[in-house]
Amino acid sequence: MRKTKAFLSLMLTIALLFTAFSFSFPASTSAATPMQTYVSAMQPGWNLGNTLDAFNPDDPTGGGETSWGNPVVTQAFIQQIAAQGFKSIRIPITWNYRIGGAPNYAIDPAFMDRVQQVVDWSLQAGLYVMINVHHDAWMWVSSMPTDHNAVMARYNAVWTQIADRFKNHSDKLMFESINEPEFSNVDITTQLALLNELNTSFVHLVRASGGGNAVRPLVLPTLYCNHEQVRVDSLASTLAALNDPNLIVTVHYYGLWHFAVNIAGYTTFNADAKNDIDTMVNNVYNTFVSKGIPVVIGELGILGHDKNRETVERGEMLKFFEYLLYSTQAKNITTMWWDNGSYFNRTTYQWSDPDLFNIFKQSLTGRSSTTDTDLIFLKAGTAVQDAVINLNLNGNTFVSLLNGTAALSSGTDYTLNGNVLTIKASALSNYASGSFGEKTVLSVRVNSGPDWKIHVRYSNTPVLSKASGNSSGGLVIPTAFNGDVLATMEAVYTNGTNAGPHNWTSYKEYAYAFLPNYANNTIMITPKFFAETTGGTINLTFHFWSGAIVKYQLTTKGGRITGTPQ
């Protein structure tokens, strides 16, 4: 019997209200609409990144889901995602190489079957599921300003086929119109208008496609999935015109750019980085969530991790995630962790960073405790001093300070005065000898949530040696790090002007302009750095986490580079 739209909407509402009794949510002041209840039940979420969205541009078929290094997804792996406590999965999908020519733009049946298989496995595991049009956004949809009709025909044909294939699937499957939409070589006003057209066409097309699609939850992005107020306001206007109760908003968040890639001296999770989180949360909460329109951060991460896990110092990275998760949870914004295969191993089912995962888990019920630093440096040849560290208990209570599994003695090894933890020199002095590097890890234990780890390192001032190279290959500087850790690098010409890429700042981007290699005892000054210099003499200043500062000078002549310690 054909179900009416009103009947399907009623059934979805009943199902969503029932779901609300099956999950525990953080306190929220947002309106408890059926869609908000649905999105809250998705918390926490996870992305199957670099898999069905992966492609090989040298392969006319695009290659398979292993193109970017991940193994073929199995049902057992999907079950593991659910077993880890995730309630939802986002499955990014790039369709470009699997679409035939005009006018039908038929999707390769084998690829569509594979998408359905992974979707079905995910639903069977009890997960909410989001599928989308992913890298197509920049591969061909971005040409909409100059190829409008062809792009719209192709886009609508793709979604017509997807909608038809999944129209009878559970309402725990949702469609996301497009990932990080962008439109080439037009101003933001034009881009916003084009996105409105795209999102509107998507909603009308899916709603008219039959079956459960009449009321299926649909996810609409802002331009670039950015939280800038003009972008969220534009999407709010689109939603108001559509007047559809089963719509969800999505943005992405990878941190304040300066902090997330370590540039311009933003080595710590400072006030600017914190305020950027607050701005994002407030923009989407005030515009959408407070009015009963739910928001999903469809991709959540820290940008610098795409290049190097040491781009953002570990403790600063953990503080970033802790505050971000707290801030979004407090405003009932669901988050979906972006994982391209580097966090949860898809064959061993182990987390590469259990401490980070524990902060994610704790965020579902409360906050994790941190300190103002996770590093203590004991310098060779210098008398060991008390280490004074400020605790950020975040509502928790200090229990003990551990060295491994052994509890240190309060009053003898450390003191606690309010939130100020003082670790006595007598407790640290045993580590100020022998080889340089990490000597032990102290753990701050609190009554709720994971321990916060403090790394004690024995170090001396790093020593950089002479080096030679060329601009096309970069310069590799032999470096005795002596137990220290590089924070950032400055580069200026002898006249005081900034050298290298991003010349609005003297502090260069980590893993772009320079990169330490602790295993090989080197610092690489990259070809990208030299590609944006004018030659001559450049003065480098290396800043280390111990507070050590080391000067170095580069001289370029005829493409040859020599480096000399100063």
C-alpha cells in the first residue's frame, strides 16, 4: 500500500522520539525538535575517510577504494566502529570516475552496489549513516559558473540515481547534498546563490523521488562548509524558503588556521585559537540550533595532522580537542571525527593515539583535565628547579600524581595549592643525567576522565652544523637536538624583512617551510621555502620548546645554498 507523506512524517517523528529514550545526551538549551533528537542520537560520529572518496587520476576508472592506501572495507571493520562507541558514520563518496556520459550520466552499477553494501553493513551495525557527493565538488561541480546547465544536469542525474537506489532504506540513512561546495572564479555573493540553487534542487529532487525519501533527513552544507556568519546566514535563508522540517545543517572544523598548521608563532592553544572555536560554535548555535535546526560538524580534526603529527605540539593538540569537544557538546552540536585511516587502524583495530580517543570518549559525559604544558625540561649543567604547572581541572578533582604506576608522595614529591601543581626538584633530579631525551612520564590523575601526561625530558641546547644544498632539493641541516623539541622557525633577510613563503610573518609554517627529523638528526629547509625567496643572505632563528633559541644563516648564490651556525 502506498504510504502518504503525512503518514511517513508521523512514523519518523514517533521513531525519533523513541530513540531519545535510548541514548544519553549532554545538557542542552536547544529546542528538542524531532530532527534535533535524531542528530543528538548520532553523537559521536566517525568518517570513513580516504576510502569510497579515494581515486587515482591516472586510472580512467578512478581506481578502487584502496587508491589512497586504506584496505578494502569489511563488515567486521564497520562492526568495530560501532563497538568503539560511535553512533554514526559518514561515508564520503566520489562519483566522478564512475559516472557515464550525457544525457543519462549513468553510475557504474558495480560501484553503486559497493556503496550500498557498505551502507547496509553500517545500518546493520546500528549506525546512523550519511552518504554524499564528495570530491566531485571541486572536480566538476565547481565549474558551475561557466558550465551551469551541464553541471546541474549531471548533479541532478547523480542524485536521482542515488535517491532511487536508497529510497526504501531506513530513515537512519541520510543524504548530504555535497561536500565543501565551492565555485570557481566568482565572488562570494554569486557562490552563495549557486549553492542555494544546488541545495534547493537537491531537496526537491529527493523529496519527489518516492518511498522514504519524502521525509528522509537531508544534510545541507554552508559554502566551503565554513562557519563564517555570511555563509550560515545564506544557508538559513535557503532553509527558510524550503520550509522542510527534516533538514540538517553541516559545517566542518579543523581549527584556527594559524594554530592548526603552526604558522605566525601560533605554537600554543592560545586565546585566538580558543576564540575561533567559540565563534564557530556561537555562529551555528545562534543561527540554527537555538531555533531547532540541528547542526553536524561533518568533519572534525586539526589541519596540521594531514602533513605531520608533530606540526602541533602534542599537549596543545589535546587541549584543542578537549575544548572543541566540550564547546560543541555544550550546545548540542554533533561531531563526526575525520579519520583518513591514520587514527583507527583498519586491520588491527587499534587506536594510534589512545590518549586522544580517551578525550573523545570522556567528552560524551564530561570534560577532561589538562595542564598549561605537558613538557618539563631538565637542562644539562643547570641545577634542577621545582617545576610549577597550572592545572585546568575543568570541573574534576585532583586525585594523585603518578610516575608510571607508582604514586608520588604529596608534600615530599609535589605540592598542590589550589590549581597550582609544584613538582619538587628532589623528585625530578634523578632524571637529570645520562642520555638526552624523554626520561619519564608523570600522570595527573583526576576523579573523572583520562590521566593527563607530563613528559619529563633531559636536554641541552641543540647544535646545528654546517650544510650545503641547492634550492631545488632544499637544505638538510645536521642537528644534534640533544633531547630538545623544535617549536617553530623564523626567517628574515639581513634588512629585517621577512623571507620565504607567507612573508607577512617571520614565523614559517611547520612541515611546509621546514621540518625536523628526530630519527635522522636533521632539520630540512624545504624547496618550497627557497622557491619563495629572492636569494642573498637569510637569517634563521629556531625556537625550541625548552626555551632554547638557536641562530643559523643561509647564503644563496646561483642556486647553491650554504648554511652556517651563528
